[in-house]
Amino acid sequence: MKKVAILGAGYVIKPMVDYFIDICKYQVIMATRTVSKAEKVIAGRPLGTAIKWTNDQVDLLDKIVQEVDVVIVMLPRYCHMIAAELCIKHRKTMITTDFMCQEIIVYDEEARKQGVLILTELGEDPGLDNMGTKQMIDEIKEIGRASCRERV
């Protein structure tokens, strides 16, 4: 049976966990600092496990990475490097929605030598992210302009 580790328990995790557990019948380990969020997503399903983990617990992450087939990193960029190092060490695939960045690019050559796949930018189309951000900025600016007009 395939095993997947998901680092993080943010808002976009639930459909992924549902898919892996309910459709694929994979074991899912959710490692996160807020175990209650992971437990809510897992919802008592026997194929899911919630583990309390923070990015300073390298030994625990090392153990988790050894046990799984794929590591999905849904955390801020600064947490990706240790996951990449451990995935290379244990020859495990790593997937993240974050953009390709210099911090991850430095692992490319070693990952290729070890036969490890590190996939980035596997979330929404980055253009959608940018479009949504631009829309929010425009709305905030308009609120600011309207507020200034009210004061005049």
C-alpha cells in the first residue's frame, strides 16, 4: 500500500487527503504543528494518521520520510529545504505547490544523481494566484481612495 506524508494542515489539504484515502486507498500521514486540524481532516478514517510536528523536529521528519513513498510539502518556503534534503537522502519524491526558487534549485543536481523527483509549482495555475492578488490590491486601493474622498 502506498504511503503519503503531507506536511501542513492548511485550508487546501482536505480534498487531497480525501482523494488519497477515499479514492486511492493510500495511507496518509499528516504532520503539522496543529494536530487538531489534521485530525479534523482525517475524520477518524483508519488510513489517516495525524502527527504533531514542527520544522525544528528534523529527526521526526527523517523518520516520517523514511516510511512513505511521497512527501507533499504544503508549508511556507523556509520549510522546504530540510524536506528536500531528507527526500534526497531517502530517495523519496517531494511535491510542493511553491514556485521554483533558488533554495530548491540548489538540490536539483543531487536529486537527479539520486534519482529523486522534486516537483514544484503543482498547485493552481500561478496566473490565477497572481490575478487574485492583483484583484485584492486593486480593491484595497479603491477602498483607500474612497476613504480619502470621504474626508475631503
